Amino acid sequence: MQNMLERLGKESAKVGLKINVKKTKEMRIALTNKQPLYVYNEIIERVTQFTYLGSIVDNTGGTEVDLRARTRKAQAAFSALNKIWHSTTYSTQTKLRIFNTNVKAVLLYGCETWKNSKYITTKLQVFINKSLRKILRIFWPDQITNNELWKRTKQPRVDFRIRKRKWGWLGHTLRKPIDDITRLALEWNPQGKWSRGRPKNTWRRTVFEEAKGVKKDLGRD
């Protein structure tokens, strides 16, 4: 990695570019090597997480950190539109369209790369259900089932939505050339020894499990 950084610095200098050391970070996953990396004889800051294209990547390879950040941003977006939710000028259909484009889109940004789990989908669904009830002005003691709520608002379950986007992204990736970096990363099999205990769940494993579920459903049909 040090050699690659040095080469990058030299090649960049040929066209008048220079690496910004303060903006350059490095993150290590499951490595015992503590030797620092340098750019122009300055040490690169080591971090445990960073934001890339709006999504948080952390050294545990999990989704929970990004999920919490996305939920906070969606909550802020929903609160910023309170005047619209309380207004009688806009129809319910218009409010739902605004919710889908301005709040739900923020909440599910980057969900194609999440390790889907019941914990994650439950957290997301709770936020969505709570928001939809506010839009429809359904408050205690008035009660309706979640299925009735989704039917009135024409909203699919969030796990269906995530799965559709994930499989759409997967199909797009598999259609790329076999030497494309995205496809190589998808099919890469890291070598080495597993640590003791049950292996951590991964994005690829969740896809295989979902595929098995779909196959079973087709078999029953």
C-alpha cells in the first residue's frame, strides 16, 4: 500500500496534482500490522469509519452505523416538512408522493449494499409506519393494523423494497465485464483462517438466503 501511495503521488505530480494529506484517511480491517502509511513524509490518519458517497463504511463491515445515520437524516427531512404534513391544502396523495421522494429516498439511500436482516428491516419499518400515521393523522386511541396502513397509503413493505433494489443492483453488476472492479469485488473470496465462533453474516450470504426463499416460494406455487 505504501508503494502504491508513492506511485500515486509521483504520477499525480506529473499533471500538476498533489494528494491532500489532511483529507486522506486509511482504515484497516482485521489486520495486526500497525505500521503507519506516509504521503510526502506525513502520516495518514487512521480511522475506524468514513463516509463514502453519502454512506458510512466502518471497520466491522456492518450496516448498523449507516442505518442510524440514515434514520437521523430521514427524521430531520420529515421534521423539516411538518408544515406540509399539517396542511389542509395538499391532498393525502400529494403528501405521500413528497414523503416517498423527500423522506423515504433519504432513509433507503444505499440500501442495495446493506446486509439485510430482520433487525434492520424492523427499525426501518417502525420509522416508516410512524411517519405514515402522522401523515394520515391517525393518533391514539384510533388504531388500524399495519396491513391496513400500507393498503391505504399504497406502500410496499420495506423489506420488499430493499430486496427489489438489491437484486436490481446485483443484476446490473453481473452484466458488467468479468474484469470490472465491481464484479471482482462481488466475487472476491478472501483467503486466510476464520476466527473462532460463528462466521459473521455478509451481504453475499444474505443474497443467497433470499434466493433460497424465493426458490421455495416458487416451488410451492
